[in-house]
Amino acid sequence: MTAPFVPLEPSRVILSEKVYTRLGEAILDGRLAPGERLRDQELAEWLGVSRTPVREALQRLERVGLVEVSPHRYTRVSQPRQQSDTIELVAYNMGHAVRMACDRAADDAMAVAGERLGEVIAASRVDDHAELGAASHAFFTVVTRASGNAALLRFVRDYEIAIRRDLLAWLPFIECPLGRTAAYEAFAEAFAARDGEQAEQLLRDIHGLA
């Protein structure tokens, strides 16, 4: 097999964090496919690092569900999880983040989030599902930071790559672009008005949650 990576450059960033990100992105884009065996020595050679940061990264990837391990048998890339479960988790977390941001975020953070939300609406209007997913992810990233909730920030940081893989084939719950865009515009109005309760409910409706 051809090495799917270029060696990592030494830096001040914790090496295991860089290895985790590099392996996670390789799983996300398919360079490391579901079911593929992962050998720490081989990965270490490809990345130009010792086996220790690779093992630490693999342990972390196992915790978030991207890697599965059977002691003394194999370490391999896991299969994606059921998409509906991930959509439900993300939608509820987005709602919580939006509500907290409306309550406590600074005006400049809300303005940035509003810009990202404008990109969501634009993607919905032209019915570009891939761009809609990417824009929604960018909006959620900004809103999560704006929420100021450290626990939510840690969760997103740890599980972001796993969530992104589970949602690669995501399709919007509201199929009609006109109705979906109108729903996003109503959500944007509530968000801009800092009506956290209404914004959270509208977001849940957009994603098909009761």
C-alpha cells in the first residue's frame, strides 16, 4: 500500500494531537477505509514519528468511535454509525448552543455567527446540499464558541471528525428548497433577536425533531 501521508513537521503543537487530526482526516476522506487494518509501526513510519503518539491517537480515535480494537487481533477503521442517531445528537447540541449564544454571546460573536448563517441560507436557496452541510458546520462551530460552554466545546473538539464522517451522506430533512429556506430565514430572525427559545425550537423543526 502506498503511504497516504506526508511526514509531520515538528512544532509546538502536541504531536499526538497532530497525529489524531491527520489520521482522522484520512478516515474522513477515505484514504483509510472502513475495515482497514491499522498498524502503529506502519503509521509511525509514514508520519515520521515514534509509535507513542500514534498509539495515543489510535486510543483517542477508538474512544470517539472511528477505530475499533480487538486485543491481540486487530485495530481497524470502524464502520460509520447510524446517521439518524448522529443527526439527532448534532441537532440537539446545535439547539443548546444557539440558546446559550443568544443568552450570553458578545455582539461581535453574534455578528460573525449571523454571517455564517447567511451562507447557510444562500446554500439552501440554491439547493446545494454539500454546501448547506459545510455552511451549517461552519455556523455551528462559531455558535459553539459563542456559547461559552466549556463542556460543549470539549465535546465538539473530541467528536467533530467522527460526526463529520457520519454526516458525509447527510440530506436536509425539509426537501423543498423554498420551504426549507423560509424556515432558515425564520430561524435567522429569531437568532438575530436573541430569542433563544424560539430559535432552538425552529432549528429542531428544520432537522425534524419533535
